[in-house]
Amino acid sequence: LIKKKYKMAPKKGKKGKAKPEPDVELLEGDNDNGKQVFAKNCAACHNLEPGSSAPGTGPGLGDIFGRKAAAGNPKFRYSKGMKESGITWTEKHLYAFIQSPGGYVPGTIMGFGGVKDKQECSDLVEFLKNL
């Protein structure tokens, strides 16, 4: 008996419905401090080039605002949670995600506990917004 191996077509992820913006209030962000927060918390895994995979494990963040989650780099292996999140990145979505990645997008593969300090988080969002 000869068994034939067939490749199954990959299952397409369910498109998430648009996720409403969270009820968060950002503080006035400081761009220069946000750059320092990025260097301390993000630069090991992310760079600032649009559509790139960054020095290590994360996608580039240079064009994150207005982009749908899991759409930045077609070569990057986004988690199912991120693909189905329904997020289009805005200041409020990014703020909530940066504060608690796994809490805001269950199933994300981003292994980072978050930037809990509200000022630092607001500064980081300001920095990324001004790239």
C-alpha cells in the first residue's frame, strides 16, 4: 500500500472585526523621552524601518500608525491573536498594547511585559507617531 502525501492549503485566518478604541487617556508625550523609552524597551527586537523585520524578532515600527495589525511585513510570522485582533493602529490602541501586550491582544507572541508607567508609555507613542 502506497501512501501519497498531499499538502493541505493553509487555513486562512478569520478577519477580526474592527476593534473599537480603548477608553484610555494618554498624557502629553515627550518625543525625546520617547526615543529613550524605545531604546530601553523596544530596540532589542524592533527597528524603525517601515515594513522590515528588525534586528531580532519583531517587525519594523516605522509606519505603524494607520496600519492594520499584522500587516506591516509580509515575511513576518504574526500570531493568530494579532491577525485576528481587528486593530488598526491608532494612538489609543498602541498605548493600550504597549502597556500590556498580552492583556490587550491575547495570543500575541510578543514576549514583553509592557511599559506600565503612563508617562513613559505616552512618550513612546509620541515618538512613534513622529517618525
